[in-house]
Amino acid sequence: MQVVNFIVNQILREPALFLGIIAALGLIIQRKNFSDIISGTFKTVIGVVILTQGTNILISSITPLSDAFNALYKIPADKALHPMGADDFLSAYGSQIGLAMLLAFLINILVARFTPLKNVFLTGHMLFWFPFVFTAVAVESGLNGAGIIVFATIFSALYFVIAPALIRPFVRKVTGGDTFTLGHPTIGLSLVSGLLGKAFGNKNKSTEDIKFPKQIEFLREITITSSLVMFVVYLVVGLLIGTNQVDSIFGTEKSLFTFSLLQGVLFGAGLTILLQGVRMMLAEIIPAFKGISDKLIPNAVPALDAPIIFPFAPNAVIIGFLMSMVTSIATLFIVGQTGLFPYAIVPLTITCFFEIGTAAVIGNGTGGLRGAIIGSGAAGILMIFFVGLSIPFLQHTVSDWIIVFGGNDLSFWSIISGLIGKIF
């Protein structure tokens, strides 16, 4: 029992170590040499640690903005969100998350092996974040022990199997082939964009027919654009709440301009660190996972991270990002003024770029430029409602995390699983 307790409490509750073990197993199964196994294992562990630290920086960079929106919309302190926090939640439920992730992935492999749904979900960090969210929903629903693991496993497996299969025909329209599908929380928003593009678009005029001036090519760098967007948002919100309240709400003696600029840069730095961790982890864990799946499932199609589709329509990515920022921020302020949600929602820069940038590529594939614009504009509006409606299902656990990274399938499936969780 001492050995079991050590494994559960000291290893499985540490996501970095657990993912490192999975990577090691994949490399061992492939009969890699000792040096490759050690290298792949340690790089996976380090990548997850970097990803986690980047996440913490992003959350800390946006927390003052959350307080400012509470003040702007006059949300009383007792109604503001006071979650457990993503970091503490990981420490407390890391083993359940890890086990759900492993079991869901194994179910995905079995389904791909024995059914026509031959999609293997290989986006390493999303293999982790979906069980993370479903575990939080299970805790919020009052489940405990094995019930948490079963709940998170079932919903994670459903997502890993169903979502990539739904988006696969739309990916085929974009790429002209069938070598991969998407394994990313953009899928729901991308389906909406693709269907709207098909209904209202015009395939004869593509986003790629547009020639963007060199002066705005910096918009292709998400770390720069996100820093600038957060800087502007902090500045505008600070002016709206009044300069006399800025010091007390933001907790700083710096000028509004300086504080806003530094918070924007901090956001960009956190995103840069997070992306570095994602790249490092993906570079090691995907070959390990793929080695397992290749041996068990011939002819399987990998479900991969969203940026893999960006090169097929890079202009669409920029259009989707800009269009969704406009529609989402407009929606955010309208929702805030009407008091529809009893808590503050902040701009979702990351979702606008990755999820809705991808949705614009899908919209362009079905309806050209018009499809990309309509699809990403609608996705920007939906995103705000998704995150707002999902917060009650994560309110006491990881609502701080979903406010930064939600508005996508992570939010949408939180709502679905949360409603079902209430039954239990």
C-alpha cells in the first residue's frame, strides 16, 4: 500500500511526471534506444512544466482585468468568482485527471481499431485539458472517488472519438486530402463557421486572393497581437472605470498607460512560454502516442493541433482573429451592460486566434472570403455565450482557467457534461 500510495500521490497527481511516463511507455513499445527514451521522457516532462508556468502567467496577467470588469459592471464582491484555482486543482486532482486521460485515450484507440471511426486524438496538451475540465465538472457535480474518474473518462473519450470525426469532412475541403483531421477545441466553432460558409459564402473568392500590406504582417505573430490587444483593453477599461479607481482596483501605483502596457506584455510573455511548452511536449509525446497507435491501428488518421491547418489559408487566420475580436468585444460589453451574467467575462484573445482563426480557415474552405468573415464573426459572438454559460459548472474549481482558455469546445462540453452531471 505504501508503494501504491506513493505512485498515486507523488507521481499520478503530477501531470508532468504522468505524461512523462506515458511518453516513456510509447518509446519503449517502439523499441527505441535508451538515449532516445530518456531524452523523450525528460523533454515531455519539461514541456508540461513550461506549459503549466505559462498558464499561470496568463492567468495572473488577466486577473486584474477581471477585477476591473467586476467594478465596471458593478458586480458585488460576494458575486465575484472565487474558485479553487487551476494550480491547486491540479495538485488535488492530478491523479484522477491523469487516469481519465489514459483511459480515454485507450478507449479512443479501441474504437479506432474496431470501428470505422479511425481517428486517433494526438494533440498532447488537449488530451490533458479535456479530462482536466471534465474532472472539474465532476467535482462540481458532487461526484467523488472512482465516480470522478469514470465521469471524466466517458466524456473525454466521447470527445476524442466524436469531435474529430465531425470536422473531418470540412478539413478535407480545406486540404484536398484526408491525411489528418483536427483534435482541438476549435471543432464546434469551426463547424458553425463551415456550415455558415456553405450557406452564405462564395467559394469563387478566397481569402488567399487578398494581398495584405507588409505594414500589418506583424499580426501573424500571436504573441505580439495578443500583447497589443490586452494593452488596449486594459487602457480602455481603466478609462471607463475612472482614473481615480485605477490604483485601488489594479493594485498599482503606476500610471494607467504604463500598467496597461506591462500587463499586455506579460500576457504575451505568458503565451510565448505556454506555446514553447506545447511545442516541446508535442514534439516528444506525439511520436510516442503515434508509435502506439501505428502498431495497433493501421490506416488511422491522426487528429492534430489547430495550427497544422493555418498554412492552407494564412490570410483567413488573420481575418478570423480580427473579426472575432471585434464581434466578441462588442458582445462582451453588451452582455456586461445588460447584466445577463452575474460575473465578469474578459476578452478571449487566445480563443480568437487559435480556435476562431481555424474556424475562419474552415469557413473559407466552404464559402471563401465571405464564409470566413461570416463564420468567424458568428463564432466570436458564440464564444462569449459559451464561456458565460460554462462558468456556473466550473465556478468553485477552475473558473479562473476557463475565463482565459474557454469560449470553445472546453466550455460547450462543460455545459453538456455539467447538465448531465447534475442528474447524478
